[in-house]
Amino acid sequence: MIFRPLLAAAVLIALTAGALAQSNDEPTAIPVLRAKVIVTADVVRIGDVVDNAGTAARIAIYRAPDLGTTGALPAAQVVATLRAHQVIGVTTGDIKEVTVTRLARTVEGKEIELAVAQALEHRGGLGDAANISLTFDRDLQDQHLDTSNTGAIQVALARYEPRNGRFDVTLEIANEVSSAPTKLRFTGLAIETVEAAVLTRNVERSDLIKSSDVVVERRPKAEVGSDAANRERAVGMQMRHPMRAGQPLRVADLVKPDLVQRDQSVTLIYQTAGLYITSRAKALDNGTEGDVISVLNPQSKRTVTGVVTGRGQVTIQIATPAPVYVSDTGAIPAEGEQAAPKTTANDSNAQAAKPE
């Protein structure tokens, strides 16, 4: 009678020990709070903020931050929210707050600007995309899209009105989740620009352009025209007429610098084969290199013309007479001249006998 109860007690003790042994072999995982959370969805779930959340992992507890942004929550508030959903005994360690970052695909403003410029390239008289300046109706900012938008930027629609410079461009990006791509629309003004040398000071006629007198700026092509002068071409040239600071230079505004000024004393050079003579003279005209001007020889009081060949220098080229070679039969002209007809003795007698 006594054995049976003892035997039953022994069996109970054995079963309890076995259960405890099994429990020690497979301990229950303890939920642990995360300090940094990264999500892609528009909600934050328990499994996002807690490791080992078990069956509660799919429960949504917060709205996710905006695309591409990060938010923070006090750790005590998170623990209280978890407790409300029967998730207890969460290990927090020394975590004071939990940060939540929502991933996004970021399309930078400069990438959008390039795509719009390429969409308008060679439309309505516009030139290359690199020369198109855009002014957007709204401040152009980086666009944060859901990470499912993995496609390349494509042009869905592009319009340009040359009369007022207005554009309307719609870009689209393919979406892995939805068959409909994400569309981005932009409107504003587009103008073609060119690089031009712009004056940094007021200049007068005949002023020489120095390196410090010009800077390079992009200006509307309609303002500058098709003959905009670049900086390299402008420096060292002479102004054809006065201009104000801030004005872009055109090729037509510039001339080669005058090497000779009117009434200037110049060196007059007489030059021919084997002969080189210099003297002083007075210039009667302005002239740049290669110009033909008049000069006054103060000694002979004669006005002659010569070519400007250097600063304060005018050259007169004297033609060299063609050489004549003499032989027993008479003069032989130089190459290119026509020979005089030859006469014989009989021809001379006949000429002498001919009555006048």
C-alpha cells in the first residue's frame, strides 16, 4: 500500500526532472531591444525594433519616418509600447533611445537637372544640353523615392516653347512592385547660354584689353550673339569702341592693336635686294600690322605709302628690276619677258633704203 504512492511519487519526480532537463537544453530566447533600426516599409513593426520577438514580430507599432529620413524614440516609450502588445522582459541594456531610418532611393537635384536638359536638347532651336540653363518654377531638391523604384530615369514627355522659353518635362522611373512607373514632372524656363569674355571695367576706344580686364561667364546666347569672344582671343586686342563694365565682348568689338598712331614718329624702312635703309618719318594714319598707311618724309617733304610691319615701324618694299643678260646676238631678257625681234644686216639695209 505504501509502495504504490511512493512509486507514483518517484515517477512524478522523474518526469519533472526530465522536463527541466529538456528546458535547460533548449532555453527560451530573450527579446533584445535594438538601438538602430532600418526599415523600407511605411510602418515600423515589433520585429524591426526587437530581436527574438517571436510571433509578435509582424505587429506594426509606429508609422515609419519620411523617405530618406531618420527619427528617434525614447527607449522607455518603446518598451511601454511593446508591453502593451504582450512583449515583456525586453533587454534594453544602456540604450536610451531608438533611431529609425527609412531607406529610399535618392535622385539628386543635379541628376534631375541633367535629365531635363538632355530631354530639351536641340528642341525649338536650343543647342547641346551642356549649354542649356534651366530655371525651375519650384526650387529643385533631391527626390526621395521608395526603394522599389530601381529603373533608370526615362523621359516620358518633353515640351518647349521657343517664344517664351517655357518647358514642361515629365520623367519616369520603373517600379519593381507596381507596373506603373513613378512619374516626376518639372516646369520652368530654359535658355541657351555660351561662354563669353565679360568686361570688369569701363573701356574706351583704342584701349588694349589686359588679362585683368575680362572674366569668363555664361551668358544667354540671345544677348551675346553667335560671335562671342573668348578670353584668349580678347586679351591683347584693342577696343573698336567704348564699352561698359559687365558687357560681354563680341569678336566685332575687337581689332588688332594699332602698332602705329597718327602723328607718331616712326622708323621708315626702304628695303630691296641687297639694300636696307632706315630713316625717320611721321605717320599720317593709324595702322595695325599689315595695314598700308601714308607717312611723311620730313627731309624730302614727300608723302609715301608703306606697310606697318612692327610697333612704330613702316616698311617700303622697292621692286627689284628684272636682270638683263647681254650676249653676242643682243640682250636676253629675264624669264617672263618677251624678247625683241632680231634684225639682220639685210634688214638694216632695207630699213635704211626705205624712204621716210
